[in-house]
Amino acid sequence: MTTSALYDSLLLACRQPGCPLCRVSHDVEYRYLDQFFYSQVNDYDSRVRFRASTGFCPPHADIALNELAGKSLGVAILYEDLLRIAQESLEKGQNLAMAKGKCPACQLHDETNGYLLTDLERYILQPDLQSALQSCAGLCFQHYSLAYDRLRGDKRRQLVAIQLQAVQSLRAELAEFIRKNDYRFQGEGFGSERDAWRRVVELVTGK
Ligand SMILES: [Zn+2]
Ligand SMILES: [Zn+2]
């Protein structure tokens, strides 16, 4: 994905639920994994990297297993290769090879997040990103912390203001959710705060 396409994705992600940086990063990795199991099964370099990392890390393997549709053949072929290597080691009475490098999707994750933080630093005071961020659900704690360390002066103050507003707004929704769980108020029914308990976990932990 080009850096300008990544910036456009960031603007769009601000208008959707959850941390916008997590969303863009996840979408990039999802597309990578989708392509990987579809078209890179027979690509020599991809296979070498896949072997070196002994497949994907648990979160990225989880995307492959639970979010990708119809990629079972690619998964079967690539992981069978790892089992073939494992069998060779076992027949020699050796230990199994563990990952020697980062999972390829984690490498992409680091690269994507580097670009996203650069965009945030460069454009946070520009009206389009500023207003998009003001309407977003806030950054997850990890992305916020990385961005905070990177930004200075007015840019940092803007980041803090955006995050403070997101935290205050979610706390108000949580207070309403908790109040309505009291049997005395259950008749009122839930509004937009009905999933605030999920959103707070995502804000704290990221996706
Ligand atoms: Zn995040
Ligand atoms: Zn990974």
C-alpha cells in the first residue's frame, strides 16, 4: 500500500469504531495474509521467510484461521512444509526448529505503524486529520503512548486533547451502562452505550 493510500485509510478509519491506527494496521495485515495464502504459496522467497519464522506468530495465525475465508489450501500447503522439516529433525532425534526471526506479518505491522505514526506527526494539525481524529473513538493505549513520545509542542497538546475527549466520552457511556444495569433502571433499555464495555477493552488493549 502506498503511503498516501495509507493516509486515506487513516482518515476513513477515524470514522469507524476502535483505534484508527489499530484498524488500518489490522486491515493491511489481513490483506497481506489473504494474498500470502492465495498467491505466495509457490514463491521461493516467501517460503524461505515463512520457514525462518516457523510460520506466523499466534495473533497472525489466528487471523489466518478465523478471519480468512477459503484459504485452507494455502494454509495446508505452507504448514505441511513446516511439518516436513519437523519430521526430518525428529528422524534425526533433534529438537524442533523455533522461529529465528519476526513473523513476516509482524514485520509488515512494524513498517505500517512507522508510516502511520509519521503521518500522525506530519498532519495532526491539518484540518482534515484533526477533525477526523476529533470524531474518532480515541487511540488505544499503546498507539497513544507511541504517538505521545514522538510528538512535541502543539502537536502533542492536540493529541492529548483528542485522547482526553475520547476518554471522557467513553467514561460517560460506561457510567450510563453501569447505571442501567441496576435493576431499578432496567426498564429504560440500552442506547449507544450498550457495547461500551467492549469498546473500553479495545481502547485499553488495542486490537
Ligand atoms: Zn491502536
Ligand atoms: Zn505476526
